Amino acid sequence: MNFCYLEKEELRMALLFFLSFLPSLSSFSQTRPRELGVPFGILPTGPLNAITDVNGLKVGHFTKVEGENIRTGVTGILPHGGNLFQEKVPGAIFVGNGFGKLAGVTQVQELGTIESPIILTNTLSVAAGIEGAVRYSLARPGNENVQSVNALVGETNDGYLNDIRGMHISPDEVIQAIESAKPGAVAEGNVGAGTGTVCFGWKGGIGTSSRKLPESLGGYTVGVLVQTNFGGNLQIAGVPVGEKLGKYPFKDALEKSDGSCMIVVATDAPVLERNLERMAQRAMMGLAKTGGIASNGSGDYVIAFSTNEKLRVPYSNPSQALLTAEFLGNDDMTALFLAVIEATEEAIVNSLFAAETMTGKDGHGVEALPKQEVLTWIKNNK
């Protein structure tokens, strides 16, 4: 390529395309904002500051970056390592704004349980997500006679960077994401379902965070994972970053506020579906703290569940047998609410700090958040 003959804009886009295939050269690319001095609330994090701090939970990614136009993927969340269909977990869903395609929502709302891996992907790959999750579930030992599985599949639209109409995710790739799920550190940024997403006009992606309550409040853990692909007026640690960088709704028609955010909230606290829904509601407060506005065209969904083993719901239960469970009452929920708010806010910011500049479909380029500028403003704001 002869750069001497490229126009200025062509040169910029060519450079973005080249950088999108390289590891980030920034010293901040592998350092999370908390470690760089960005403050987030008052509660301590878990050891990994990730959703996998909730014991037994696993996360897997399948990332698909091919050619110039494919920038997409799948993220799978397993609430526990056993047979989810046979040992369902209590769950709830809250719709912040319903411009989206969350498959499986009505059965969770009706029965209060989750029975499949939670799949996140792009909008037009929801069908592949359903088939992959169902095929995975049917193949589990003990499910040989199962004839109905409620697959829970969420999405955001990555069509700016990804050839979404090509529907490049297959059910087999969804199964790969599920089978790769593991405990431990969770990759963030341009991975899995966050591969081609855009957030506040900057490169978005996968982000995660956790909070650990003190023993006096139960010692429970709350973990959050987000797929960020939404807009608004970005704020970090009280700094109006969107305004300072000139990217906020109505400033530039290209950087719209529409988009979506999938939020997954997990806890080991003994909480049943009604209070799980109340926890899910608080996740939208965390989104709002980052400047998200749940615009008309945004699909903002929160999936919440408890991994507490004593609350598992068996698939096979003798007729008329009474189920018994010990669970937290309303008065003990406040600390969990705060944990959700703080972890959601941090997970969203983590996704922005981890994401790297990417070029994709039709030469569209989305730059990474300029972290050094942001950190300087935060430091001066203290």
C-alpha cells in the first residue's frame, strides 16, 4: 500500500484497520480502571473483581473476527457446573427498555427459574443461540427424555462493525462458547458477544465486576457481566467524559444514543425470584451512573439469578411434595442492591477500558476510549 497517495481520511482508516489486528500498545490496555485510581463506590470487590467471584459460576467466549467485515461472537454464562435443566436456579428479568430480542424471557418471568446456559450474542444470531443452547442442554447426561428447553438468549446489535446480515454465528459456535466456560478471570473488551459493540461512541465490549459484602451483612458475593452497546452522556467517577470528548446525544447525529446493554447479575445469596427482580432493577441505576439513558431504540435487559445450592429447583419433583427453602427477607436486601449498582457501573467502565480500537464492516472504525485523557480529568477532579 502506497500511503503517499492516500487522502487524510483514507490514511486514518487504514491505520485504524492495521491497529485493530495488533495487541494494544498502550500501557493501559491490560490494566483495569480501579487499578489506575478510578474510584467505584464503597464496597470491596471479590478477589477477581469479576462475575466468577460467585462460586461455581463459569463464563466462556467465542470470538469471530474474519476478513474485513466479520466482527462478532458469543458469550456463555453457566450459573453452576452441573446439569442446569435438572437443577434450575431461581432467576428474574427486568426490562429497562424493551427494544430488543431477549428469547426465553416469559418463562423466566412466569416460573421464576433459569434452566439453560445464558447466551449473549448479536441480534440476528439469537436463533443460533437458541439452537446451540438447546442442543447443548439435550446432550447433557440425564436429559435423554427432555422435550422442551427454555433457552435464555440476549443480544445487542453489532451491525456498525459487523456484517450482521450475514448471520455468521452457528449453533456449533454457540456450543463452543458454552463448553469453553470456566471459572477464574474473565476476558473483557473485544471478546465474545462484545467483539463488535460500540458504547458511548467508543469501542464497547464485555465488562465484569463484583462486590463482597462484609460478614456482618451476610458475606455474600454479587457479580455482574455486561455486553455494552449503548449510548448516552458518558460519566466516569463524576467526570462528564462525554461532554469533554464531544461525544454525547444530539451533538453528532452519527454517534446516536440508541443501542443496547445486556446485564447479567449473579449472587450466592439465598434470594428468590421476587427479590432477584428487585436486584435486577437496581442494575439500571448502575447504568444510569455511567450516563446511559435507556433511549427509545435501546434494548436494556437485566438477567439476575442466585447460585445458592439450597435454592436449586429440581426438574423432577414428586406430585404434591412441598418445597422448602430458607431465603433472605426484604429488610436484608439493601446491601445487595448497593452491590448491584456499584458492580454494574464498574463493569460498564471496565468494558470501555478493556476495549481496543477496531475497524470492521465497510471500513467503519471505532476508536478506543482515550484513557490517558480520562484518567487525567479524574485525577484533577479528586
